[in-house]
Amino acid sequence: MNKKEMCNKKSIAYYSGFNGLEIKAIEYGLDDFVYFTVNSWYEQSKKSCHRAKIYYTNNDTFFKYNGYKIKLADCIRM
């Protein structure tokens, strides 16, 4: 599946930054990736779909968007 198809799925988690960030899917493999949309508080035309690598450290698990670290522990499961 490509990025657009993954972002049309039902949301699995929510983060209240960036005008509403909704995590759509997590892809597991050699490198793990998260698919998400931003601007969820606006109409469909303003939403944008993104793919980011998941980083694992001793203390937390996070991905980056626009230079900001978003911890998966800070996301609310839906």
C-alpha cells in the first residue's frame, strides 16, 4: 500500500499538537514507520499525509515531524 492509501485508514491514535495529528497505521519491518495526518481539525482539503521513521531509545519511542519529537507515549489510543 502506498502512503495515501495508508492515510485513508481509520485512526488508531491521536496527538493534540499540529492542529490535530492522527496516527493511521504503523508499519513494522527492518525499519518501523508511522503513517499520520496533520491538520485534522480542518476540512479534508487541508489535511496532509506523512510517513516518519520510528526511533527507539532506552527511555522512549518517538517519531519526528518538522523537527519535533513526538513520543508515542504522549499519543492517545483511539
